Amino acid sequence: MTLGLINANPVVHAKKERIARSEDVHPADDAVDPLEIYDILLSLYLFSLSILDCSFLSVLSEESITVDEKLGRILITFTPTIQHCSMATVIGLCLRVKLKDCFPPHFKVDIKVSPGSHANEESGNWKLEPSFFSIHVASLSPPTILLNDKERVAAALENPNLRQLVDECIYSNEL
Amino acid sequence: SWEMDLVEGRFELKEIQRLEGHTDRVWSLAWNPATGSAGIPPVFVSCSGDRTVRIWQQSGLQSWDCKAVLEEKHTQTVRSCAWSPSGKLLATVSFDATTAVWEQIGGDFECVSTLEGHENEVKSVSWSASGSLLATCGRDKSVWIWEVQPGNEFDCVSVLQGHTQDVKMVQWHPSTDLLFSCSYDNTIKVWAEDGDGEDWQCVQTLGESNNGHTSTVWALSFSPSGDKMVTCSDDLTLKIWGTNAQRMHSGNGYAPWTHICTLAGYHDRTILSVHWSREGIIASGAADDAIRFFAEDKESSVDGPSYKLLLKKEKAHDMDVNSVQWSCMVRCTSYNLGPP
């Protein structure tokens, strides 16, 4: 697969001190561990490195993940290196499928795809309302709008080709 | 299903029964308009990501039974369903790009027609007030109008292009042949047959410049009198729109719709469904698992109509409320509201 931009030096911010976690993760656990989400993002990053010439994720750090346990809300932000909507959407779909089993059902997950700083034409007002992690603001990237439209996500995952790609991504790297 | 009571001036919403059967999310439901009165027990239909359609009938004061499961027809999520005005036909639409029309023959439902044409997911279906027209819409950005012919034949009379994104819902006006659609492109469009009756065209677009929504519009519903409608959106607001009813029915050209007011600050997640009851109560179903009711605030001193929140039922469901639908039954001060 030939890609437009090759990011030779993707930035992955070092994780803060890791706390050893038990292998036994129950979806019913009320405590949501942001490190667990980080692990998933990191695995996706490694997966994309292993099968592609470069990674689609440029900036990945714990700041990418925000959890409000009281409200039951999770916001994940990731920045693709390439301004190619379809790949960012696939990564986002992989995230959605994998994360679905990780949290109690009442948790709401929002995914925000941020353009890189070099993507001038797609940058806009990325104001976030911290009180409820609302991403309902103007100038959201097309993948963000799609990834937070439950109907579009559900239909995309019924597309056999896309589903196969997502399954390969999730299972092949033992996420 | 739920029952609402007016208790000491305050509305309360009580769950009557939790109906189980579907094995995936329930997207939509619809009450059969020919039931619920004259001794006929109320019936409603539900459709699901499990690719089936279920028919439910009230069997006792507080209980409902599943009377039929329509399966092995749609090969993907069944997204929406609607009864014809006579209650004799049922249309179901699916992510498999087809529309199925069913008729109850004896005790069973048979698929009497399959409508093809959409390029991908069909998202909504609506019968016109006369029952002679059917409209569908989908992710291919188009709205299709079908004419019902004798023998359960359906002819496509128009394919309407105009929306620039996925069309989420279509809804015929309750008393005129005006078709309304709402979309991922943040607008609501109104479609009408041209003067010659030759073709259909977009006669109005309600977008941001008309005080319209700033994100996907998921649903719309008309007031009992048909001169107002409410729309709901991913922008976390409900908007009330109105038209000149007299002009609309006069036949003297098109009566445009204008923004009346916006209900903001009540929802903090996408509003997926809205329905205006015959008694004037607007119900909303949202992605925060809650059901909310609004009604006109007759005591408000603000110029023009304003609306107030009557009730918020948190955790109405364990997950998003995808569809809210008022039944036509009114028993004293109880209302039945059937959510998935």
C-alpha cells in the first residue's frame, strides 16, 4: 500500500508510570482505567506500523484519553498523520469495536479525530466543553462526525469488507 | 411501554412493561393506527439490528405479547417501520438497501412487495395521509417517492436529489401532500409536486441561515394541527417551526415554514427521536438514555410561543433511546408511549 506522507518520526509520548493491572478485566467493573484505553491505542499504532509503511497516528499520549466516571463519559482524541479521511475512519471504527466490550454499557464514548497541525484546511475551532466533553461544536472533521453517528457506525460495521478489515486489525495484533 | 399520569399537577412517567425478544438494538417502532379503539387491542411494530421485525399486541391491562416475528427477509439491520394509514400495510426499510411491504393475511404477515433502488442503507419510510404515496430515504442522499398501485404494486414516481449528505428521516405532512426530509447535512427540506403534477421538487430548505440546526437533524414530527413541527438534532437542540395553516390549505402556492423557537440547554447528547402527541406534548429520546417531555408554556410572557420542560425521565433505558412514539389512545389522563 503506498501512502501519501511517510512520517518517519512519529511522536509517542512516554506513558506515565505504569501501574500493574490484573489480567482479569470485567466489563462490569465500574472503574474505567484510562491506561487500558491507552494500551488499545498503542496497539493500534503498533499494528499500523507493522503492516504499513508508516503509522497513521502521529501523536499519542495519555492526554488523548479523558474519562469522567461520574458522568460515564469517555473522550478519545487521536491525530492521524495523513489527511485521508477513510483511514482515520477505519482506525476509529476499530476503536469503537474494541472499546465496546471494555466498559459498562452506560458509558458513552466519543471519538475525535484531530487534524495534524500541518493540515491548515481542516483546522477550525476545536473548542471542547469540558463539563460534558461535548464535541458538538462547529468545524468537526468529517471522520469525527461519522464516528460519532451511531447509525453510520452500525451500517459501516455491517459492510463485510470493512468488518473484515476491522476484525483483522483487532484480532491479529491480540489487542 | 410507558404510561404517563398527571399527579397533583406534575407529570410522572411509569414503565408498564419491558418487552424482550429482539437480540440487538431496537431502532424504531410504530403504532398501528387502526388499533387501540373500538374494542381492538393496540398493536405496534418494532424493528431491530437483529434483522427482524416484531409485532406486539396488548393482551391485558398492563401486558403485551409478541404476536409475530418477521424474519428471513431483510439481510441487515431493519432501521425503520411504518403502517399505512388504513393499518393494512406495513413498510419496513433496511440497511440492506431494500424496502419491504407486508400485509397481514390470516394470522401471518406476508411480504407482498420489495422495493429496490436505493444504493445503500435505507433509513426511513413514511406513508402519505391518503395512503397513496410512500417515501423512503437513505445514505445515498436521495429521497424516493413511490405510488401505491392496485395489487400491491409500487411505482417509483420520483427520485429527489438535493441533500448533500445522508438523509435520516422522511415524513409526510399530516394533511397535505408535502414531504419533509432531514439530513446529516444539517438541513430540513420540503418537497412538493410542481403545478403540473409532472414532478417533485424541493420547495424549501431550512438551514443555518433560517435559524436552523448546526449538526445532523435526526427526526421531525408535526403538531396535532399540522401548522407546526419540531425537529431534533445532534446539535443538542429541538427546534419548533411553523407555517401559515390557512395559506397551506388554500392551494394558493407554497406557504413557507419559519423558525419559531429553539429549545437549548435541555439535552447534553444527541437527540435521536422526537414525537408530538395529539395532546400537544413533545417527547424526545436521546443518547443520554433519557426521555423528556415538553409542552407549550401558555403562561409565558415572552412574545410568541415558548415551550417548557414538563418531565425528564433519566435512565429510561440502559442505553440510548432510539425512538419515541405516542399512541393514539387516550384513557383518562394516561398516555401510552412505546420506546424500544
